[in-house]
Amino acid sequence: MDFLTERDGKVRRLDKPTRDPVDRPDSPTSAAPARDALRQRLADLPPWHPSSPRADRPEGKSLSFADQVPRFEARWKSHEARWPDKPADKTRHDDPPGSWRGRGDHYLNPRENSEADCLIADLQRPEPQITQLLQEIERDNSHGGVLAGLEHRLKGTDRLKEKIITRAEGDLGGSLTDVVNEIKDAIRYTFCFNPEQYVSGYFAVCQRLESAGYQMIEIPRNRWGDDPEYNGINTCWQQAGGGRFELQFHTPESFYAKEE
């Protein structure tokens, strides 16, 4: 077969190819090692990888979130093994009795620590009433919403004290009372809705809270689509005279990702 080539704007007919067919990229002989290498790379992929031939899923469909959970858990264990969490140094031999020390060398002297304990108790006192209302909303809602992680509705005392100290450092003229009054998540809850009911469920819960006398005290923080590490909607509520709490809205998948 004759071959055509173009040189200096002229088309010329050649009697033989410019190079041996064996060296051509589409030659079966030269392509075999590349195909073998590609097959090996595919075989080495873990089953959860979208391109893995071992993936146990219908052709053309990607893995669901639940299918990928084992991979997420394995990666987290690997992270913890590489970067172990160092325990907080909560005691020092020269710390006076009744003082408190947390992570990052956060410290409260005995008077401050006692005052912080009282303020935190005041923050968390409305919890039973709020929990009862949200459980009623959970039972009555027609959107399939459920309260998730209810056992964690009270933020830990140590975590709150760290937050108090961090805020106090930026408010040199403020008292501990002023600082504590800015904390809105000492009591916190999460409603989970499936994606299909997420929007309607969100508005239904908000309407019930407003009917019960609670007011949203901050613009909702919608982190869907603009936060690579967290997806969800965060809202803050308060009843006249107190009863401040945070309410997050998640799907089952986004809640699992946040917690685990």
C-alpha cells in the first residue's frame, strides 16, 4: 500500500512507510506491553475504586455512600495511627486545688473555674424542656425526620471551658458572664432527613419551633456545596427569657461523615 505524507506544503506518494510498522503506536506488538501494564494497574486498584474491575456493583453505577463506609473507616484508622491524639495535660504539680487545665494549656484559676461551672449549668438547665419539644416534633413530623446523636445533646464541660477561654482572650474587657452569653451550642441537636425530604423537613421543623415561641437568632449557615469538610445547615434558636440551643440539619450520609 502506498503512503501519503505532507512536507513543505506538498503531498507526496511514498512506496513504503516512514518507519517500521512494529514501531507504530497502534501496532499490536508495541501495544501489548501497554495493555498488560494497564490491566495490572486496574487489578491493583481496591474494590471501592470507581475503575476497579472487582467492584461488586451493577455496570455503569457508582458506589453508594454506604458501600464506601469501610474505606472511610480504614482511612481514618490509618490517620489516627499516623497522627495519634495526644491527651491533654490537665494537671500540674503547682496548680492550686479547684483550678482547671485543658488542651493547649488553657487554664482557669479556682475562682474562674467555679464561676464557669455555674454559668455552664445555667446554659444547660433548659435542656429537658427543649429535648421534650424536639422529640414531639420528631414524632409528629410527616417527612421522616429523626433526631440523631441525641446522647450528645450537651456539649462537654471541658470543651465549653476551652471555648470560654478562647473567647475571653479576644474580649479583654468582658467578664466570663459576657463571654458565656455568646455561646449558642452548649445544647445542640441534629435532625436527619433523607435527601428527598430534606428541604420540606427543614421548613416544617422551623415552623414548629416558631409556633412554640422559639426564634432563630442567627442567619442559617448553609454549608452545602461551599465547605469541603462539612455539609449541613446550622441554625441557632432561643426562647424568650433563655433556652438557647443549636440545631443542625443533615442527611444520614452527611451526619455519618460529620460524626465518624
